[in-house]
Amino acid sequence: MEFQSGNVARVTPLPARPRPLAATSGRPARVFDLAAERVRRLPPPEALAAVDEAARVYAALDAAGLQVRFDLSAGSGVQAELRDASGSKVRALTLAEVVDPGSLLPPDSAA
């Protein structure tokens, strides 16, 4: 068996300690207050109120046994329908009713 000595790759050992990073600007690093950032990034109160109102309307419709369904298969865009608990179509909905579903609530529902 013969061994040929030729170009053998040299291995450079890693330094024992990492080198300190050089300061680029001479200024201290910026510090962020994460609690303040979380508060700042909350949705605006009117958006939270709209979500609460949508949840209230959904609960009232559900209690009345009604559902709003959207259908894309009509071929002419999105169709919205009011359906009962069994899934039967009650009637088609207009865009105004979809945008303001509170108008779909029965008159005796709590506001």
C-alpha cells in the first residue's frame, strides 16, 4: 500500500475567545421598553369596539338560529345569504346588510 503526500488541507484552529466587536458609532445601543411597545401596538379602541360589536351580533344571530353565509360559486362575485340553523336559505342579503349585520337582528334582541 502506498501513500502519496501532496496538497493536504491545512486547518486553522478557532481562537480560544471571540474577539470583541468594534464599536461603529461610539454611542450606546438603543434600549426598547417592550411593555411600552406592546401598548403602542394595540389596535385602536374603535377597532376593538367594532370587534366586540361583531361578536355581539354573531351571538344574537346564533341565538336566533340564523347564520350569514357567503357563496363564491355564483360566478358573479360574492353572494351573501341569511340561512337558518338547518342550512336552508332564508333570503339573500344586500351589501348594506352584510356590512351592518345588526340590521339582521330580530327587533326584540338586546342592543
